[in-house]
Amino acid sequence: MNFNSQPTNTNRKPKTFNNPERFIEGWYWVLPSRKLRVGEVKPVTVLGRKLAIYRGKDKRAVTVDAYCPHMGAHLAEGKVEGNELRCFFHHWKFDAEGICVDIPCMEEPLPMKLKTWPTAEKYGLIWIWTGEIPQQPLPFVPELEEKECHIAFATPFVMNCHPNIVAINAIDAQHFNTVHKLPLEIIFEKHELHHNAIIFSNITRLIDDSFIIKFIRRFYKNAVTYSICYWYGATSIVTLGPDFFHLHIMFAMRLIAGGKSEGQILLIIKKRKGFFGWLCNRILLRLARFVGKYFLKGDTKIVKTIQFNLKTPIKEDQSIMQFINHLERQKPLMWGTWNLARSRDEEPRENREKWRDDLVND
Ligand code: FES
Ligand SMILES: [Fe+2]
């Protein structure tokens, strides 16, 4: 451990981090792809906003605001016709761009548009962008950006705290030794992939000569692989494993009412060729479930009861501070309305961007 650790105080409070009324404009998971078949329409609530999602005969998922612009019927009560959606109530019909294409009692439909949201699918999940035009890509595993993957879903979860708090657990270096009894020191280096994604990678090389460290060292050319990539402060991808096999655990999360989190856990590994490759990956994914469970086991107690307040940050909390700074620079939206978040007491922009702690060197 670093014996030069000094407590440092900060009076500046983050505005978006751990705020139950805010989230970052970005891509968020909606449903597992397999839960929306061709011709189906379903109601969903994402980040407090009511939506309807359907899959047309072209297999494309389309997400629209839930309430019909005629009289407010819920469109998930409606019917998918080809690639279009017909409202149950007075049978107005909307195409995949939301344009009204049919009003049965009129010769011509009215020139009106139902709000649609950019929708895409990756890793067996349907995702939506919570703004007009996607500014950044869908969350991806950095080392598998263009590669094909094998995926397994673990049990979905609800946690009693904000997604940001669940997320930072993975870069809380001290707790690996205290909660998870890890016999190694973890030191992170950060790298911003872009405005909305940041990676923290372990850079500690193994030097201890104890039996266990010598054993672990055989599996790593450099530092022990442990890295986390955060997207929009909500979806985290943990990468770990020996050099010959990397496992990626995605925690796709979103904020629900009461400042809680709901999420999907996906286990992702690089696709192996042939039947034996497939079989090998299936077995590895099975085993990986235990890793996921192990990670969550000790932490569940914490996230159930924590009232996060980093009053006394020390050097070992640096990655958490860096995560907060990265988050504070992104575009905040209001939970429920998805409007741009503005606080009455908002500081001028320059001040906001200077939300820094002495410990943080970015
Ligand atoms: S409420 Fe949808 S068509 Fe009337
Ligand atoms: Fe943990």
C-alpha cells in the first residue's frame, strides 16, 4: 500500500454523480433481444420514461413514446402491421420513423409524427440512445471491438443504490483486499476512450516472492489483467483472466425510481471456431458465472446499505475521483423527462469543469 496516503478534503459536490434525478445522455439497455419477437409490441419504462417497443417484419426493433399523439392510448396495446404500428384505440398507424401513415376515417393522414428513439442491438440486448442523434457508439468490449463473441446472460438484478455507486465498486482498490481478500495490490491507470467512455486498467506487476504470487505470475506476461471500461457512467465492462483467456463481464445498468439500479449481467468471451470451440466457450461461460457471483457476493451487503459520501478521500480513492470527474463532464439529462438537466444553483460552466480534487491529476 502507499504509505504516503494523506486524507484530502473537497467541498465541491458533484452534480450528476449519484444524483437520483439525473443520468448521462447515452445508450441504455431496454430488453434482451430474445424477449421481443417479430410482430410483438411491449411496454417498457426506461429511466422514468414510458415507451413502447416493437419488432417489425424486417426484424428491426423500433422504440416510440408510449402514448398515441391522437388521444393518449398506450401504443403497446396496439398491433404491429408489417414494419408499422397501429394504435388499438382509433387505429391510427405510424411507420418506423413515427410518421402517421393512416387514419381510417380520413382520406389522408395528418402530417404528424410520433416520437421515436434511436434503437440498436448488440450482445443480445436492445439498446436505445436517450437523445436525438447518437453521438457515440454502443457500449463494446474494448479488446473485442470488431470481433464476434459468445455471450451468456446471468440473472438480472435490482440494487438498492445508484448505478454510479454500483459501478465504482469495481475500481475501489482498497476493498479488493478488505472485502474480497485479494492477496495483490491493484493500482489503476486511466485512459479516456472518448467523451463518454473511460478505462481503468491494473498496472501492478507481481513482485512478491510468495508461493501464491509466483503461481499467479505464470499466467501473466505483464500486470495481472483487470480492467474496467465505463460507458455513460452506467454500463461497466470488467475484463479479467489469464493471458490465454479473457473473460468480460458486462453490467448493463440504468437508474430506476428511488435512486436504485436495475441491470443485466452478461458474460462475454471471444468466439472460438468450430464445434469444439463452441463447446469450450459454453463450458467457460458456465464457470464464469461463479466469478460473477463471487464479485457480487461480498458487495451486495455494501450496496444494500451504503449512504455514499466520500468525505475523506485518500490516494487509494483516486480512481473513484477520476470516474466522478469523467462523469461530471458528460451531458446530464433529467430522469423521467430526459430534458437537459439544469440546476437553479448551477455554477458557471468554467467552474463546473474545474470540479477537481487535488488528488486528481487530469
Ligand atoms: S388514441 Fe391512438 S388512434 Fe386514437
Ligand atoms: Fe467488489
